[in-house]
Amino acid sequence: MQDAITTAATAIRTADALLITAGAGMGVDSGLPDFRGDHGFWHAYPPYAALGLSFSDLADPRWFRTDPALAWGFYGHRLELYRRTLPHDGFAVLRAWEATAPAGAFVFTSNVDGQFQRARFDPQRIVECHGSIHLAQCTHCERPAFAADDITLPIDMTTMRAELPLPTCDRCGALLRPAILMFGDGQWEDSIANAQRRRLEKWLVGLPEDARLVVVECGAGTAIPTVRYTGERLQSMRKATLVRINPRESNGPRGTISIPLGAREALVAIAAATR
């Protein structure tokens, strides 16, 4: 493992550009719940265990139609949790690397928690491919997604249901929902995510062909492999160096620098090796 850490440190130290990609494992070291499997989810939220509802059961837009208090209990609690959570010091390591790369860095994350913005990464260089819990959208009218700063919901922690009144659209009066891609979701208002993707593609196209691009992937698993595929695509098409940090699933295509550690521990170890 030390060889992999040293190799990663050398690649990052000599990189012209960094793409930082992140999945759910990136937030665990900040104290956010690990939703990997029903056991982890139910450990974080015992009331849902009693109801027999898994994470994928609850992350379904149908609840905003059939039981909006349950839906907002789930998302309202997470919204407040993410607002309170401070990014771990691995984010500061990434910020330091961003500052040394001539072309800087871009972030691609499936996380909806807003941790990269809170860690002071440039919002214009972040792609949130599944949306953000800090954005809201209307369930009826076609207004673009907007900041959810004014949404605050008391939650009954014994039932995990939101107390009334629930947030409504100030244009049409219909129920609001988070602007997040849920399972089986055909209603996600994705204009912001699409604009973010276009900025990333423009940045990648603007890099010189011989630019040394390093992808630093943190805590992205195979269950929802969007983040992993992004790094592997660039590894194949752009000959990027892929550093895959994952305590359980660090394997990758030939040439991947695999580090089987948690995100914070690995980033701090690599930073120490770059000095």
C-alpha cells in the first residue's frame, strides 16, 4: 500500500490538472451516515427499520404524491444534517493540490450533501451529477431549481415524519421537493446539473492533449457506478492517471493506483508523501 501511496503522490505532485471524483464514502469521514446496505441505513434511522423501508424505498419520488410528510421527514432531516456537517480535513488536502496544478481542478460527485461547496471549492467547478439537497424544485410548475435556504422542517424523530406545514411553491402553491435524482425519477429538474456538466466538458476539451490529468476518486462504490465510470472513461480516452481510494472496492482497470483506505486517511497519507 505504501508503494501505491508514493506513486499517487508523485502523480499528483506532477499533474497539470486534477479531476476530483467522489461518492458516498467521501462524506463518511465527516460523520455522515453510511447508507451502504440496509443494515447501515437502519442503524442510522431505526424508525425506518421498524417500517421495513430501505434507503431505496424512501428515495422514491412517489412519496411526495402519496405521503409527503414521510417524504419530507426523510429529506428534511438529511437537509439539516448536511447543513450542520463540517467537511473533514481531506477536503483541505484536495484544495491544496488544486492550488498547485497549473490548470487547477474540477469536482465530479454523486453526493448531494454540498460538502465541496462548504469546503470552499469553486461552485463553477463542481458537477453534482445527482443534484443537491440544498436545491428545491416544484412538483407542479416548471420553474427552474432554486436554493432551498429558506426550507426548515421540524421532524418528529420517533416517526421520522415532517411536521406541517410542508414547503410549497411561492409561484403556484404546489408542494416542493428536493432537486435530487431519486430512484425511478422522471421529474428531476436537472438544468443546473446539465450546466455543470457542460462546464466540465469545456474544461476537459480546453486541456492540452499532452496535459497530465490525474483523477483522484474518493469513496465511489460499484452499487451506483456513475462516478467510477467517469474516471475510467478518462483513463481510457485521455490516458489519465486514476487514483482509486476505497476501503472495500479499490480495484480498477490496468494502471489504476488502488488504495484500500477511507478517503480522509488516504488523502492525508498521500499528502504526507508529497512533501
